[in-house]
Amino acid sequence: MLDLKRNSKYQLIEATGKRSRKSSIYTPKQTEDFKISRSKFADFLICPRCFYLDRVVGLDAPGTPGWALNEATDILYKKEFDICRKNQTPHRLFEQYGLNHFVPFQHPEIDKWRDSMHHGLSARFGNTNIMLFGGVDDVWINKETNKLIVVDYKSQSSEREITTNNYLNGIFKQGYKMQMDFYVYLLREMGFDVHPDAYFVVCNGDRTVADFNGLMKFDEYLIPYEWNTEWIHNEVINMIDCMNSNSLPESNKSCKNCAYAAQRAIKEL
Ligand code: SF4
């Protein structure tokens, strides 16, 4: 992946490979508060070494472009669910799934909870200086129990039949489930009661139609996921131990980026 460094006016500037914002770099054993996002925690779970190089050493890894089409469906869903939130009516998909006792949750902070860049759901980890946070797509409420429901919108285009089992057992869905677990963990740490199922709102672009004509048709599904937050506590402790260490952790042996970098270093000698 090529990623050229540009300034705010999109002019090319020299890439240093180092982060310049001090607040995003952790000093081992520091006592000041430090924020860790859901995505950085996910990075730690995939490769503690890359996480450490990023958050502690302060290296600026190449980025990837945004997902404009997925973002568009997220924005459109947000608009729909916000109308139901305002009117406190069930969304059109709820009836289809016998969930008319659900409505989008009204809360003064809901926009902050959904702002993954600046706020998100947030909780201090125990009595440490680590603040965990993550921007959730939506939160609904079960009106019969008053429990909150964590929601994530997902866009895809697959010819595979979509059932709850098929969807959740896909090889790349482990990360989706951990994402849900993390949001549930935060909401519970914030003092809310959470419904035992989180929901993926999945829209699947139909690639089997004969032509495009500037329109893509989506089928929609609500996929319940029975969350589990038990694993999170120990993994956060492992992450904090890693951050407080002065040595580089092991790399992920399956990572093609590291293998590429190693081969390249040999060839350039
Ligand atoms: S194996 Fe190397 S490149 Fe891959 S994630 Fe880990 S440190 Fe980063």
C-alpha cells in the first residue's frame, strides 16, 4: 500500500515516519491519563509489536484510504434511525424481525457516543490512567426491559446466503464480534444495563442483477450476536503491561508487511 504524506492543503511533504502529536505517544510507566481507542486495542490483539511501535515508540504507519461506499450506507442508516429516535417509533426492519419493542435510544450524549474521532463511549480502566473509548454506530433500547442494545451497521456485497450462523461464523467476523464486545464492555462500565444480544444491521449489495443503471439494490438483515465481555479485562491488562515495558514485543509471524520489510532490507543491503 502506497501512502504519500500531504499537508492540510493536500501538498506533498516529507514523510518522517514519526508521529508529531505528543499526546498520542505513551511513555512507559507514565501517570498522566492516556486514551486508547477500540481500533488501537484491536491492533494490540493482532500484533503487540506494531501496537507498541505506534503508541509507545511513536512511529507513523502508512494509512489506508477510507471506505466511501460503506460510509455512505452508514450515513443513510443513521438518518433513518434518527427519525425513529426522534419519534420514538420502531424502525421498519424491527417489525420484520418481531422486534417492535425496540426503538433507537434517546440520550443527550448519543451524538458524542457515535463520534469515533473525538468522543465515543468511554470509561476508565479500573483505577489506572488508561481511558478506553470507541465510537458506536447506534444504541437502541428494549422498551420491555429498559436494557440498551449495541448496534453496528455493516455493508457488504456477497452472493453467499446470509443467515445468523453464516454471518457470524465467517473467518473475518471474529473482529466484528470483538468490536461489539468492546462497545458492550464500555456501556456497562458507564453504568448501563445491556441487552444480551447486540445487533449487526447488514446491507448486502446485489451483484447478480443484469445491469447497473446507477443503482445498487441492497438486501437487509438484522443479525443478533450474543456478546461476551469476559475476555476483555485480561487483554487490557496485557496491553497495559506491553505499554509499560521497555522492550519490543514479538511480531505476528503471519504478517505480510513485516515479511516484506524484512525481505526488502536484505535486498537493499
Ligand atoms: S508483524 Fe510487523 S508489520 Fe505486521 S503488524 Fe506486527 S510489527 Fe506490524
